[in-house]
Amino acid sequence: MSKTYYDPADQRKFGSITEWSEELGEKFFEYYNKVFEEGALSAREKSLIALAVAHVKQCPYCIDAYTKDGLQRGITKEEMMEAVHVGAAIESGATLVHGVQMMNKYNKLSM
């Protein structure tokens, strides 16, 4: 088995973050669990959003968790990949739109 920097076993330890900051950890998990409840968006839709964000943020734990969650919710591999592409497109666009700032600065300095 190959070693990686991110140990997949650590994902199961996520709940232990409350050990070093119980109050804040509990508040986080209360918020986190509330966010993923059914609401204006379905839990299925939220799972797809989480999967896309997990890829943009490049969190291997989240990618694993929301791929598994998506499978349990009946999300197809095509839907998952489309969500990943949406995340990639937004990330790329957000990077490129900042090129306008560079262009403005260049034009100002080169006058």
C-alpha cells in the first residue's frame, strides 16, 4: 500500500477536533449538520455542491466523503463529474477575472 500525506484513516477522526476546543468544535458541527438538512435545496443537491467545492478546495477527505455520500443518494458518476466541471469552471473564471485587475494596473503604470 502506498503512503500518502493525507491518511484516509484520519477522515474518521474529524469529530475529534472538538477535543482541543470543545465549544467551538461543537458549534461548528451544529452549524455543519444544520446546513446539510433538507431545506430550499435537497440533501442530494447539497451533496453535489459539497463535492464540487471539495474539488475546488482540493480536500481529499471531502472528496472521499461526498463521493460516498453521493453514491448513497443515487447521484450518478455523470452528475458527479458534471458538478466537478462546474466547480472547475467557476475556479478558472474567478482566476481569470482577476486578470482585469492586472490589466488595469499595467495600463495605469505604463502611461
